[in-house]
Amino acid sequence: MGKIQLSHNYKDIISTENLLIAWREFARGKKDKADVQEFSAQLFDNIISLHNDLAQFAYQHGDYQSFNISDPKPRIIHKARVRDRVLHHAIYRKLYPFFDRTFTADSFSCRLGKGTHKALNRFRAMAYKISQNNTRTCWVLKCDIRKFFASIDQVILQRILAAYIPNQDILWLLEQVIASFNSGTLNKGLPLGNLTSQLFCNVYMNEFDKFMKHKLKAEHYIRYADDFVILSEDKIWLTGLVPQVSKFLQNQLKLNLHQDKVFIKTLASGIDFLGWVHFPNHRVLRTATKRRMFRRWHEHAIEQTRQSYLGLLRHGDTYELRELIRATLAKF
């Protein structure tokens, strides 16, 4: 059975109506930025100009500004021009709802109604099931992918997209966005910072998700971006998965496992996943996550930041931390 096909046409994406809605979504919370204000000052002209360039297939994606962040590890963010970012939103608006229907239920990164908290709860539910309410040993294989964003093969990504998208004009447009980024290696990498990159990564890794679920029959498999775990009562079976996983990633997607971050451990020994260390009956905040939280806390000493952290901490065994935060709040 072939893949389902996107029914939208090129005009649906590049219409002035879609571009204006994309602008409103993009500009939310960014109105104080100088480049956004500049684009907004001539909004109608800028939207019409973008539409005309797209309609005439004269559109060319601009360059990126790059800057470093540490969140939690050092990363380079690539920021596109406002004009291009509005287009990214226009593309995303039409493509995300279609592709989201093709994704597996246990892919949690950059998806509406999913996210970290849902992934954590899913992990706990799977662990309870495997361990039969903590009466049996639950083994966990945890892996992540080395230099994930920088290693995505643009040619393979375009081939995967073409399997779902019959419209050649849309494929042309996606090629302009994908090929706009140069990681230093020919046809490699996606920019951290593009909204479209979040979607493209999930489209790319959906091939792996389906391999895990349908070919390897890994029922208890969860992926969040480039981190993934498989839970089982059978350590030998998990051990046998590693070469199969590595082979598929290398041969089909030109990705490599981070060999220093592949391990098989019991849940009882503590599984470090998505910022928390998971045990049979509770989970605790990873030490590095805790340090990062308090550093940001002092950098952004506002009520909203503190309340968001209190919300985060409700998802684990963090009573003492929450009391410390409340005590700090009382001083302000």
C-alpha cells in the first residue's frame, strides 16, 4: 500500500491569505523586534512582493544569522530573515496537519498535544506495564543520534517528502528552503531555528519510527527528537536491537548513534531521559537540569518564569525543590 498523499496545491501555500495568517502567527510576541517592526511598516507591500516572487518561481531564500546558545549543551542557532520566516510559517500551516497524521503515536517532539510531559507520562505507563506494576525487572535501551540536525541528509529528506507530496511546485519550494542551509558539508544539515526544520526532522525520523514499530516490533518505543528509548523485560532482545538500529540509521538515513550514549540498564538503577532520572516509583530532576533551572531562575527573576518551573516540578518527586522556590518567591 502506497503512502497517503498531500492534497494541497502550491497556491494554497503561497496565497496572500495564507501569507497574512502566517505573518500574524509569526509576529505574535515579536512586535518589539527591530526586523519585525521594519517588515511590519510596509506589511502589505512585503506580503505582495513575497507572493509575487513565489508565484513567478523567482523566490530565493536569504542568508542566515548565526549565534550560540547553551540549552543545555552548546548549539548554533541560525536565524533567517523575517521574509523567509513568514514563508516558513505559511508552509508549516499547510503541511503540519497532514504530516502529523502520518506520525506514530509515540513520537513526542514538536507536535501539538504531545511534548515532554506527555512523553514522561508515556514512559511511566510503559514501565508499569513491562514491570507488571514493579514486580518484574524492566530493562531500558536508551540511545541518541550523533549531531542530529547537522547530519540530516537533504537529498534523502527531499526523497521522503516527494513520496508524500505529488505537487512538483510544492517540492520546488521545499527544496529552496532545505537547500538554503549550508552546514559546511554538501547537502547536509538543517538549521536549528527554522520552524520548518522541526517538521522536517519529524518527517525524516518517521521512517525510523515506523521501522522500530512495524519491522522490529518494538511496541514500547518512545522518541523525542534524537533521543529514544525501548523498554522490555528481555535484555537479550534489547541487546540484539542495537546493531539493527545502527544499520538502519546508517543505511537509510545516513545517521549515526552516539556510541557513548547507548546503554541498557534496569529501571531500578535509574534511567536518565528528557531531563529526569526515572525509577520504578518516582522520578527526580537530573542534577544538570536542576543547575540550569536555577541559573535561568536568577537570570530571569520574574513571576512567570518561577511559576513555569513550579509547573515543571509537579511532574516528579520534587517537594523540597518546590518548597525552596516558594520560599524564594515569598522574598519578592
